[in-house]
Amino acid sequence: KNEVEQSPQNLTAQEGEFITINCSYSVGISALHWLQQHPGGGIVSLFMLSSGKKKHGRLIATINIQEKHSSLHITASHPRDSAVYICAVRSKIQGAQKLVFGQGTRLTINP
Amino acid sequence: GAVVSQHPSWVICKSGTSVKIECRSLDFQATTMFWYRQFPKQSLMLMATSNEGSKATYEQGVEKDKFLINHASLTLSTLTVTSAHPEDSSFYICSPTSGASYEQYFGPGTRLTVT
């Protein structure tokens, strides 16, 4: 079993729909990242969370440390949101710097 | 967010040649650099971690003599793929961090094709 599991692996929706991508992890973490990778390959860091909730435009990320679970929500989805969304966690082990990645969720928003 | 550049963005080379990929952090000091490789439809695979001025630490299964990493300054790290083979064809991404925070930045990637 992977240390970081994302669901769903693939998601297709219509423009305007509310999107939720889930991430569960099994290790103690110091931070969780949500990343976006567009078809060209470039990766953008959307959020870094260690507790609670963050919002940026139409994107919302939440984390529940006790349940070891995070969600990424997209409101009023748009075709330009089509990308692979990756959850990555940084271990709580002292000095740990490496990220452990989920397998990614491929999101397609149809017009 | 921080600005990270990679050069070249894509390269085609012949088997047996070497290719150098540069990663620059343009507006912050990268004390630690991660180099990743990504095959199509797969997640990022960490190849090595380097701290400025130190030798890189390679992940299991990654040949250090084949993938040479230099992190001589806080703004520049290079990855050299030596004696490239077609199976080295992949998308290579650098990811610098300042160490002072947990923020993670990513270069735009270099697509390497070895013929």
C-alpha cells in the first residue's frame, strides 16, 4: 500500500461542476502539498498545508491531521482546470526533506 | 511564488552522448535541490537530493556515475546524463527548496529524448 493514496485516479466533469479530489496518507507529516501539472509538464504548487483550510480563488484545500486526510476542491470548474493534481506529503521525521507523492488525479473538464 | 528555470526545455541526443541540464533559482537561495524523473503517465520519481556545496545523495537504483549532479552554488544546480541510452528518455524536473520553509518549487522540466 502506498504511503499516499489519491482518489479518484481519473475524473471527467462538465464545466461549472464542483470538483473534489481526495488524498489519504499513512505517515506523520509536517506538511502536505497540492500540486498541479499541466499537459506541458510544468508543475505548480497550489497549496502547502499543515492544518485547517486554505483558499485561493476557486480552489480550496482542507486537511484533517487526525484522520490523515486532505481534500482539494475546485468550484465552478473550467476547461483550463484540466490537469493532473498531485498530493505530496513531507514526513514528520526530523530532518526529512523529501516529498512522498500520490499517484495523481487526472482531471478533465469538458466545455 | 519563486522563479525557477531549467535549460534546455527539451533536447534530443544520440545514444552514447552526454547531456547537461541546468536548473536555476532566480530569486531565492536554494540550499537543497531535488532532481526528479517522470515517465509518461507516472508520478515523479526522486533521483537524488543535493545540498549546496555537498555531494548528492542518490536514491536506490539511481547510478551516481551516470547521473552527475553538481550543486556548486545557491542558485545553480546541474544534472548531467552521461552516456545516454534510449531508456534514459524521460522528463527531468528540478525542485529547489530554501530549507528555511517547507515551500517547494519546481522547474518547468526538461524533456530528454535519446535516439
